[in-house]
Amino acid sequence: MFILCGLGNKGFEYSYTRHNIGYLVIDRYSEKFNIPLTKKRYGCKTGARDNILLAKPDTYMNLSGSPVSSLIRNMNIPLENFILIHDDLDMDFGRIKIRWNGGHGGHKGVGSVIGALQSNLFHRVKMGIGRNPSMTPEDYVLSRFQKEDAETLHESLDSAAEALHVFIYEGKEKAMSMYNRQ
């Protein structure tokens, strides 16, 4: 079984913010491949079908590690079958990058997951959100997507869902070669 876990902040006030793009990818995957998020398990909203478990920690970003770790441990999922989806300020908006391991790069949600798992040996789908030099990084990640972002956001969410599907059903090498170049 694979766990696809998107990071974000719970609560309506954070919906459609740049920091919640991990949640948005999970929602898109859920819609596209008909896996409703209907159960609550170990502090995460989840949905499962076949060999896929979708998860969104039902907490704030910086506290994501505990529910993610509980879910992985209690579902007995090996870390190599865990894929974390999160925003990345240092990548252009709309870009996707699949990678194995690495540090948290200043991302407190990723840092929380690494700390709780006591390992960074898992896959990630990094979603580029870019930067706005006129805003602090903290304000920018919590800002909502604008109308002019809609097309790029829609395309990147679709690409991320497709990349995850290719990863699971055709292998990580194929997914990385197809989607890391964009």
C-alpha cells in the first residue's frame, strides 16, 4: 500500500492558500481517481481504494508530524511507500519535483514529519509556489491564490495527480523522468 499525504493547515481561513497546495493535490487525486476522503484515522482525513491511502493531517502544518507518523506506524506502511506532498517557495509556481529524501529546507511541516518519523527516507512531491519579493515568506505562503493563478494552479494540480498515479502504477523512475523536467 502507498500513502499519499498532502500537507496543509486545517480550517476554512487557510483554504486555497499557497501553503495548502499539498491538501489541494490530495483533493484533486481524490476527485480524479474517485477515492473520497471519508474516514478519520490517527489524526488524518483519509480515503482508501486498492493499494492507495490518501491522507491529509487534520492539524496545523507545523504539527503534521505526529498524525502522519501515527498513520504510517499503525497502518504498517514502509517509508519507501510514503509520499509527502508539500509547497516549495524555492521553485517556480506550477513546477513539480519528485525526490527521495533530503532535509526540510526550512519548511516547518516537512521538518515536523521528519522529526516524528526520525527519518527523511521517504519520497516527496514538491509543488512550486514561487516567491513574492514584496511579501515576507510567512505572509506569502498564507496568501490565497489569485485569479491570474487559476490556470497554472489547475494544470499543476492535474499534473501532480497524474505524476502520483504514474509513480504508483508505472514506477518512480518513470514519474521522475516525466514530471521533474517540466
